[in-house]
Amino acid sequence: MDLGLKNKVAVITGGSVGIGLAVAEGLAAEGADLVLVARGQDRVEAEAARIAETYGVTAMGVAADVATAAGVEAVVQAAEERFGGADILINNAGTGSNETIMDAPDDKWQAYWDLHVMAAVRLAKGIVPQMRRRGGGVILHNASICAAQPLWYEPIYNVTKSALMMFSKTLANEVVGDGIRVNCVNPGLVLTPDWIKTAKELTAETGGDWQAHLQGVADELAPIKRFASPEELAHFFVFLCSDKASYSVGSTYFVDGGMLKTL
């Protein structure tokens, strides 16, 4: 099936590991060129080079912190200077939190707001004009099931991801007339390096069976009884980027193995 992605240019934040990297490989397999964004220069450049060699596309790595205005500007300029702009924007950069509302300091709230919300706002303001010149585009926001079904131990993550979901809906209404489709994806349990790292830390003093720990999490939270692989989620992102999803505008899709308990 031709997804119509050959020679499209995709900007992917958090693109050097986990879900972002899987999405990058999925798009590259369809012939899209890439701007991979992450804070670590060596890793993002190495992954861009590997993908370019593997899939025969053009891929560049940009070391930038998209939680800052300067970092976003570096990404926008890189896409413009290398490719003349972008056709696809994947707002994927983010991380979990661990706190209580009563104990969390203001600066932690601000840091997550900048990473999960303002990065998406600023990137839209920078990339949408490029998409308009190029005749349209696709913007996808990687939020979380926690945007609608919060976990008790990460209130800041829950709140900022919920705000990202609403921003996605609002942006979709504003730019649909420009031929730009905006949607949001709310994943459930996805086996990223962060989950594995946390599981190893939590089981270090009790035998180190981190796989069993993660299976217990899946048994408790997901009716499918397992984590998704990043590649499984990436397939859905690639479809939403494609011409085959041409009537999908302003929606939020839960890809969660049945974890969501409401309609």
C-alpha cells in the first residue's frame, strides 16, 4: 500500500530513542526524509545517520532542547535550511513525573509545562507557516492515556498531557483550512527504555526480575495483558501521517490495549 509519504519531510522531537525513534524508522521505511530532534547530540546524529543508510533517505539530527524557545527556533531553522520546510511534525518529546500536588515545587510544574505544552505551541508557530507554503501537512501530538485517565503518582504529567490534548484539538480547528491535519495519540503502556530503567531500579534489591515487575503492571492495567512495542505504536502514527487518513482531523486516538475504562 502506497501511503503517499515518499519525499515528505518529517520533524520528530524526542526522535533518538523509544517511540520517537520507532516513528522515525516507520516514516523512513515509507520514503520520508527526517529531522530528528533530541538533546543528546551524539546519539541523535548517530541515529539519523543509521536511518539514512538503512532506508536510503535523507536524515539529519538536531541537538536541541524543545522546552526552550531557543531550542525550538533551532529546529525550525534546521528544517527550513536543509529541506525548505517540513510536511509532518511529530510532537513526541516528553517524560514521566513522580510527585504529589502538595509537595511539587512551582518550577517542576513550569518545566513540564514548557516541555509538554509550550514546545508544541512554539513548534506549531514555527512549522505551520512552512506547511502552508508547501501546500499542507500533518501535525501529531503524542500525549498519553493519563491525559484522560490519570495515574495517582504523576499529577504534573497528567495535567500537562491533558493540556496538550486540548491544544491539539484547538490547533486542528485553526489550521484545517490550510490543508493541515492535526490529531493526538494517547498511548497506554509502551515498552520504552524509561519503563525498563524504572523497573530495573525498583527490583534491584529484590532479585532484579524487572520483566516480572512489568508483567505485573500490564496485568493490573491493560486488559491485553502486555505492553505495546514502540513499533506497534509507530505503525499507527505512520498511518495518521498518510494520505489514507485524509479525513482524520482534530481527533484523539487511544492506543492502549483496552486500558481506558470509560467511553
